Amino acid sequence: MGHLLFGLMVMESGCDKTPSDVVASKPPAVISSPGFITLSAEESSRVGLMVQPVARNDFRTHRDFPAIVQPNQRNMAEITALVRGRVVEVYADFGQEVKANAPLAILYSSELGLAQSAYLKAKAKLHVAEQAYSRAQFLLKEQVIGEAEAQRRQAELLSIQAEANESRDRLKLLGMDKEEFGRLDRSRQIRSVVPIVAPFAGRIIGRKLTRGEVVETTDNLFVIADLSEVWVQANIPEKDIPFVHAIHASGGRQVEVRINAYPKEMFKGTITYVGDVLDPVTRTMQLRIELPNRDGRLKPEMFATIRLFSEAQPDRLAVPEVALQRDQGRTFVFVQRNTNEYELREVHIGESNGTVTAILGGLNEGESVVTHGAFVLKSELLKKPV
């Protein structure tokens, strides 16, 4: 009956194991004394037992922080109208790629027409005033008029010059450039249309106007962004700020970024901003990273994760994470004593970085610990079926 129960236990525990584990469930291991186990070379090879010497190296831990992809705000523009007007034509659509100075929309503005008219009137008055002052200078020299009359005409000229300059500055504020001023001076024809153009090459990521509506100077008509480079922004908790300082202390600014949409890829980004003030509510510090995005795969509002490493702790004993075994609150490894004998050794561990774990006590440099296959030894030594 006892043999039957043991057989059932092995079958139940082996239902979800791999074939190699099933083979490992019956190694002819010999427990020579408490805490020691002997395994033949043949069985060691069969279960894939591998050992690795304990060494001292620079040890670093890391932390992962949630982040989000944002447009590079240095290459983003919210385009507004400089003058109130009615939308006549709209050329750009949401998501469209545009070149620098490409037309996005056309507005009709009576305000711009009135300002151009005032400019032309001021220019005409200035021309008349300049001629009058020139004649006054000649008449004063011939003693036809007195000094007071000449000064009056000079004052008129200065006043009209101020009006002309004011009207010109007004048109500049309404968006007229040097080319448009040249056209207006030559043709003296008023144009009440206002072109809305792209300030640089990029993609339209926002459009808030339709044909026929009246827009104000406070309205955002388009949002254009150059997404060839994006920002990844994260908020670092106060307790983890030393991880950011560790990067600066090592003289580096490169960090690892993982995008949730591409879990198998790792991107390299550059830290370009570290917050100087913590958010008083969340107690976090803002961190900004720039990532190249020439293929356009990184989209604003994507979720991401950034990984920051601690300062290197030199000359630290560490073992691979897979070498550690745990049972009833204890952490231990198997140390190879000779070719076929292994010792269970309880250890005191420190921090882990997911790959290796620092050892604070229980092991000496140069000792060989079992990495692959340690679970088989644990199961056999503790009399647990694999």
C-alpha cells in the first residue's frame, strides 16, 4: 500500500513538469550526511547540473518607473491667427505631413483691410508733408516765410511720420512681412486675406477650425509637431531620486527605455531635464528623456517604462539569481565540494538586480555554486518529489 501511495504522489507532482524534470525525479542520489548530497557524473549530466565560481565584481541594482511618450515641445507649435477673421479655405487635415511654409488655411479679415488702408493714407499724407516741409525750407532761405512757419511745417511732418510708423507697426503685428509690404507699396492694392502657414515641417496633430467660421486671435487653429524626436516623461518618487543622481555621478546621461507597445525592444534615450522642485502633492520629481523617432513608431501618449541603475558597489560577492533556493524562510545555495558531492549552504543575501544577488555572508570568493539544476538537488535533499 505504501508503494502505491508513493507512486501516486510522484505521478501527481510530475503532471506539469517537463520530460527532463521527470528524468530528474529519480536520480540515484546519495545523502552522505546531513546537508550533503552525492550525485554521479552521469546523473549530473542528465539533469543538466552546472556550477559557477563565486566572484567579486561591481554590483548595481535598478528601478523601473512608469512613463509616457510626449511630443518634443521644442518642435511643436500651436498656431493661432494674428487677426480676427473668417475661414475661407482649409488645406491641411488632421494627421497630414506638411513642409515648412506650406499653406494650412486662408482667412478673410476686414480688420487687416482697414489697417492696410490706414497705412496707405498715412504714407500719402507723409509724402505731402515731406514736400511741404521741403518747400518751407526753401522759402525760409529766400526769406519769404518766417522761422515760425517753417517750424510749424516741421512739426506737422514729425506728427505724420509718427502716424505712418504706427500704421506700419500695426500691420507687422497683424502678420505682414517684408514681401507683403513691398507688394502693398508697389501696387497700393488692399488684400484682406490672411494666409496661415506651417512654421516648420511636421505632422498636423491638432485641427480646430472649419470653413466659414469666425476665429479670434485667442483660438488655436492647428497644432503641428515634428515627431522625429519625442520626449519620454516620468515622475520619480522622492525615495528613488538617488538613482537619478547616480547617473550624473557616473558622468552618463543614457538610460534604457521600454515601450509597452514593443515589449521585446529596448530603446536608448538621453536625459535632458531633471526637475528642481518636487510636486508637493505626489512627492515626485519630473524626469525627461529624449528618444529618436525617425521611423515614427513612437506615438504621443504611449505608455513606457524607464530603467535607472544605482551607483556601482565595487568588490561585492554576487551569485546568479537562479542559484538561490528557498525553503521555510531560509535562503541557501549548493556548493560543490568535489566532483560529485554538493553541500547545502545557507546564505545571507543583499539586494538583487533581477539577474544576480549580492551575498552578505555564507560564501567565500572562488567557491563553486550550482546554478542550473539546483532545484533538483533541493528536492532530493529535502525529500520532496520533483
